[in-house]
Amino acid sequence: MLPPPVTSTARPAVVRRVSKPTAEKRGGRTKLHRAAMANDHHQLAHLLQQDTYLVRRSSKLTIPGKDLSLDINAKDEIGRTALHWAVTLNHVESINVLLQDGRTDRNCQDEDGRTLLHEAAINGFDNLIEVLLPSRDSQGNSVGKQSLEGNKGNTAWLDKSDRRGRTALHWAAEYGHLPVVKCLIDSGASASSTNHDQKDTALHRAALRNNATVVDYLIDKKPELAYAKNNAGDTPLDIVKRTTKDWKYMVGVLRKSVQHVDAQNEKYAYPLLAQSCIQVMSTVLTQGVCGQVAPGAHVTEVEERMVKNYLPEVVQHACLNWVPHLEKSGITLNDDDQFHKFLQEHFLHWLEALSWMRKLSEAIRSINSLESIALVSQQSTFHEMSANPSLRLAGVLICLHLSMI
């Protein structure tokens, strides 16, 4: 007798129901993309859990030409995976779900070559940097599931560049995301990496956007980069001096860079600093700079706190140090250059400021130094100023007079 016919089971229906999802017409995105973009982490977890179960079940089946698994690393039309979108939108829950799946490619790059770190850096998501960076042991080696590319102690992946040659640090610096910059630097990212076109470092990009806090931080950490030149021959200091309108910030950056200057760069740094001091004083110094315009006012009549109000710390630095910076710069003085014009227009204003600062003795030393510089330069006007005894005497008499004010 023939055996009874085999009744249908639920298995074929299950296989059909979870066949590999096809890309949607809308941007080539799969169910995983849409769940990650909506931060539907429950749906993400369900899809991945169901997929793991069915892949395990389907291994007992023989279905030629069928791939029953979800492609967790499927890319849309701009080359982004579900994890890319979760990072771009700061969907932490979805990121955690995707990172827990061992099939997730943490090193994926989109069509622009941007990695997950690029996206977090561009958007300033410092909370995600810690998630994406590898965990470290007491020796600083990368360990655990978060270790990208399986490299222990190797941070080359931190400096992966996009198609324009920009690293995550480039983008964080350009957009002024200081917490991200700090996290990347502390994790070992290279601050000296340059992009393809301009050969800019991260410090160049921060200076170009006038991101003062990032510039300050990078110069503190990597002072030698203040003098790195790009393809146009510009250093970050050149860019700061050319683009900023905040002279306090400008001189502050230059002063900080000079604190770390070495013999190779001092002939470049000190001219910039001397010129910046001249620019500051030319902007601020006028007759009666501390509000005392009447003749015969005594220096004790103005409280010290009022002097600091009229002459901020950066202005006082400029008044006291522009000549020493000029000496170290090796600059040759020329008729009608900015130093000559400053002395013509603001010499008395400078002496008055020093008198209010109770630093008039510095003026005599500075005048003597200027005479020496003028003699070396051998330029007509400067040389005449230094060689003319009456002018020298006038300067000393003015100093003596102002010291009695």
C-alpha cells in the first residue's frame, strides 16, 4: 500500500517570508537602513535576531542560488551602510545594536571615502567617538570587541582619509568641535596629516575658520605645527594673522607659539609677533589713552585697575615686547614700513602708555635697541634718527618728563 501523501509544512513559508530583502528604489536602502535612520532599535534587533536564527536553520537546507541572510553591510546609492546612517544621526541605541553583531564592518567607507569616525567628527558627536574608538588595556593596546581592524596598539585607522585626503581630525578642527579634537588627539590621531589639495594640517583648517579654542589646543599639543607650510606657503600663523579681526586672539596665538619656538623657526615667528604687536598698538593707542587728557595729570591719579581696563594685558604685552621681538626677528627696517609709520604716528602714545603702566624705564632701553637696529639697517630715515643727537636727547627728555607725570 502506498504511503500517505506528505502534507505541507511551515518551513517553505518561513523561507519565503525571510528571503533576502531587496534594495528599495528610494536611495537603494534596505529595511536595516530604514530602521537605523528611524532609530527603531527594537526592529533592528528583531531583524538581526531573526536573521541569525534563520541562517542557522537554513544551513540544514539545500537551496541552490539562495542567500537567506540579511546583508548588514549593504550600501545605499551614496555608499552608506545602516551603521553609517545611525552614526550620522547620532542614534546611539541603533549603533549599539549594530556594533554587537559580529558581521558589522566598522571600517566601512561611503562614496566620499568617509568612515564612521569622519561622520562623528563632522557632526561633533564626541559621545560617539568613545563608542567607536577601541577599548584599551593598561598598556594602551586596543582590546575587545571594539578593536577596529584587529590591530592592537596600531592607530593607523584613526588617520584614514576620505577622497579629499581629510582625516576625522581635519573635519573636527575645521568645524570647531573641540571635545572631538581632544578625544582624537588623546587616542593617537596624527595632527600632522595633510589633505590632498592644499596640504593643510588640521591646524590650518582650524585657523582658516577662526576656531580659536581648537587653534589654542592644537598649538599647546603640537606647537611645531604652527610653522608647517601648506602648498600656498602659508603656515597656520599666517592664516590667523590674515583672516582674524580679533587682535587679542591673534596676539595670544602668536605668543603661545613663540613659547615653543625653536632655532629653526624663530626667524619666522618673531617677525610675525613684532608685526602683530605693532598692529595692536596702532589700533588701541591714542592721546589720553587712559582717559586723562588734561596736562599735568599724575600717574597715581589713575588706579591700576583702570589702567588694566584701558590697556588690557595683550596691549601691555605689545607695548613692552614689540622691540625685543623686533630684535630677535632679524628684520631690516625700511623707510615707510609699518615700524617707521608706527613711530611717526604713535611714538608719544606708546611712551604715554608705558608711563601709565609704570614701565617707563623700558622705553629708554627700547629706544637704545631701536637705535642699534637702525644702525644695522642703514636706512636713511632710521639711520638719521639714530645718528641725530638731538633726536636721541628728545627721546630721553620725553621719557624723563613722562616719568614725572
